[in-house]
Amino acid sequence: MLVCIILLVWLLLVWMYFLWSRRRYYKAAWQLRGPIGWPFIGMGLQMMTPETFLQYMDGLSRKFKAPFISWMGTNCILYVNDPSTVEQIFNSTHCTNKGDIYRFMSSAIGDGLFTSSSPRWHKHRRLINPAFGRQILSNFLPIFNAEAEVFLQKLDLEGVQHGKQLEIYQILKKIVLEAACQTTMGKKMNFQHDRSTAIFEAYSGLTEVCVKRMLSPWLYPEFIYRRSRLFSQQQKVVGELFGFIEQLLEPIVSVVSSHASATDQNLNDSRSKSKSIFIEQVREHVERGQLSWQDVRDEANVTIAATFETTSTALYFAILCLAMHPCYQEKLYEELVRELPSIESVSPDQLQRLEYTEMVINEAMRLFSPVPMVLRSADQDIEILRDDGEFLIPQGTQIGIDIYNMQRDERVWGPLAKTYNPEAHFGPDCPPQHAFAFVPFTKGLRMCIGYRYAQMLMKLLLARIFRSYRVSTEARLEDLLVKGNISLKLKNYPLCRVERR
Ligand code: HEM
């Protein structure tokens, strides 16, 4: 009996200490009131379904005044979905570290740029930045044009000659991964001709596993997770991906240098340019002792995943939106006929002039943000300004920035926010927007390292497709069901029909 009483008192004291040590979070939660959820799991149960997660968060943001505080497991989460608070977070030097639950991603695929924290992130970002600079990117155009050609041949053969309705997303993923392997690792993989479905399944399996764990607070403790079915699933996909990355890291013959020399004939120049691709640069850093080979594996893994998942998603949504809106497709075609007299390849100058092409891509990324939500962690106390006052957000608070819902919110974008309408939102006559209302690549120090790469590849592929083909679908915008994953997914991918122009 006495032992029981002592145990109970001890538990009570531990519980009181736990609450007392977290009093600053409770104060913030009291001031920025949001949904509380259940003890220990917070909103875990309500949020655990990726199919409805984004819609659920939108509902909460209308019920509670955002930014508000909620709970995920025992983590205090600040939910943000308005441009003014987004600006404060992205511009704060105390919010550059990723949310704590990104550690589930790094424990699966290694601690690359996407997930790492300072000082590791700072050092690696400085070393890797030059591999995605403006100068180097222009060397990739011949590869992008060659991959566009492969894509068009596939559309023509299957879509036009065989008259099939196409799953464009599946074809795009292969093209973008092929381009990513060549431009970052210098390796040609021939995914279109190879049986490579295992790699694509592994990539989508990996993000699903990570998101399921993020949304299931009871799987946060390592000793529970390692006994779960999800962990066995993770081991399987990670094994596949590690094998793939090792294959990419084997001694390489740079395809960038061969493409470049074919076009500009200047051997010395092309050799120095080929040195600049990601793998060559990181190899030099390894030789100088600035990075280890394990760092290189982690960064390669993350760079390939970040390039291919997001860019193929963004491109797919742009094509689908145009297929659903023939009027904008015709306007795009007019620009392409005007600016691209030859349908063979696109030059850097021509790319720059494709303003309407850029608008249709941006409008698709506004409506379907390829990375729907990013998470940060406050590494010091920060003050945030809401219209009803200034609030202290304690160090250690997790911050969820809901890009997806902000970019389609009528309170931010007006009455047409949920429609696809490039002119209304990016046209020369549209009303001025807050600088942080459209942030598909985010902004600030932690902004996507590959945004110029992605813009160039997307513009080129889109221009090449719509210059030669008309794409249509029976799907309607309002019927699409999105899933909140690390990159945005659809529950079902509508088929598209293509015709030659
Ligand atoms: C449409 C295509 C893309 C979109 C929408 C996109 C979006 C994003 C977003 C939202 C982040 C997180 C930034 C943050 O937390 O503030 C990110 C980070 C990152 N992206 Fe992209 N991305 C795209 C393409 C690419 C490409 C092509 C590459 C590589 C060439 C790339 C490499 C990375 C890397 C390495 C990071 C981590 C950067 C860091 O934390 O320092 N991304 N991207």
C-alpha cells in the first residue's frame, strides 16, 4: 500500500514537473488558441489521414483565428497560413532549422540539405550552392532538350499512333528522374527503356512511410517504431533507394561534358563546365576533406529525390490544368508559335521570352503547391505580429507553414482563388499581391536550392509539349482529390488524350 502511494506521489510530481517545464508553451497556446486534441497524441488522430489532412487544416484555419497553436504528440505546433506571418517566419534567422519530425526522413534516407540543421546545413548549403548557379544551369539545356525529345516520341507513339489515353504523370517522372541523374550525377540511366518501376515505387513508398510516421505520434518513440509494420516497409524501400544511389555514385563518365562538347566544340571549356556539376563539385570537397563520402551519399539521395518528386509533380499539374482549360492552352500555343519558330529545341534566349508559359506554370503551382507544407522549428524565442497584437513563440515550438491552403485562399487571392486563371492571378493587370502569398519554393535562407533548375526544366518541357501537341482530359478541377504528402499527390490520376497540332 505504502509503495503504491509513494509511486503515485512520484508520478504526480513527475507529471507536475512536466507541465511546469512546458508552461511557456501553454501560455502561447492560451493566447493563440487553436484545437487541443488528446493528451499525449494531440491532434494525431484527426490528422493521421493524408487523404484529408490538407482539407482538415483548411477547416481548422477557418474555425480558429490563424496563426494558432495546436498539438502534435506533445509537440507544440504553430500553424501559419497567411502571407504576413509566413514572411516573418521565412525571414527570421531563428527559424531556419526544419521541424523536429523531419528527423524521421533523415533517419530513413540520410541527413541531406532538405532535413539537416545548422551548423551542418549551413556548411553543406555553402558548398553545394554553386552546383545550381545560373552559369552551370545553361549547360543543362542540351540534356533537357534531348529528354523533351524522348518525351514527345513517347506521346506520339502511345498517345497519337496507338490512340491511347495516357497516364502522363508516370511518363514525366521517368523523364525528370533521367534528367536529374544526368545533370547532377553525370549518369545516363535509360529509364524509358528499362524496367525501373521498383525505383519509382521506392520513392513514393518512402515519402508515404515518412508522412504516415509524422502523422502518427504513437510511432515517434524509436523502440515502438522499430517493432511496427511501417518500419519493415521503410527498410524495404530504403534498401532499394540506397542500391540506386550507390549505382549512381559508381565512377562516372560525365554526360554533361559530352552534350556540351557536341554543341560548343570547345573542349577545354566543356571540361571545366563538366567539373561544375553536383557530383564533380562534391568529389572535390571530399578530396579537400570538407565532406565525407557518407555526406555525399546523403546529399545525393536528397538532391535526386528533391529534384524529381517536386518537378514532375509541378509539371504534371501544369499539364493537367491546361488540359482541363483549352482556352489557356490556345493562348499558350499562340505564344509558342510566335517565339519558337522551330519545334526542334529551345535556346536560353527563347526560354526567357516565354512569359505566358511562366504564367501558366505559376498558376498551376499556386493552385497545387508541389510541396504543400513545410515545417520549421524555432531555435530561440521569437515574436510574431498578428492583427490583434504581438505574441511570444517559445524556443522549440514547431511551425507548420501551410503553403497549399494559403495559395488557394480567397482571403488572400480573391474570389477566383480556387479556379485556374493565369491572367487573374499573374497577368499584367492583376491586383498587386503580398510578396509571400506565392511561395512554392519558399523564400529566405532556406529557399529551394534548385528553383532556377526547376523553372528552366518545366518551361522547356511545357513549351516543347504544347508547341506540337494539344492535350485534353475529361477530368474537372473540382473533382480532383489531393493527398497531403511531402510532395502533393492525387488520389487518382486522370488520363489525358493527345493530338498532334
Ligand atoms: C517545382 C519544383 C520544385 C519545388 C516546388 C521545390 C520546392 C522546395 C521547397 C518548398 C523546399 C523547402 C524549402 C524550405 O523548407 O523553406 C525545397 C528545398 C529543397 N529543394 Fe526544391 N523544389 C523544386 C525543385 C527542386 C530541384 C530541381 C532541386 C535540385 C536541383 C531541388 C533541391 C532542393 C533542395 C536540396 C532543398 C533543400 C534546401 C535547403 O534546405 O537548404 N528542388 N524545395
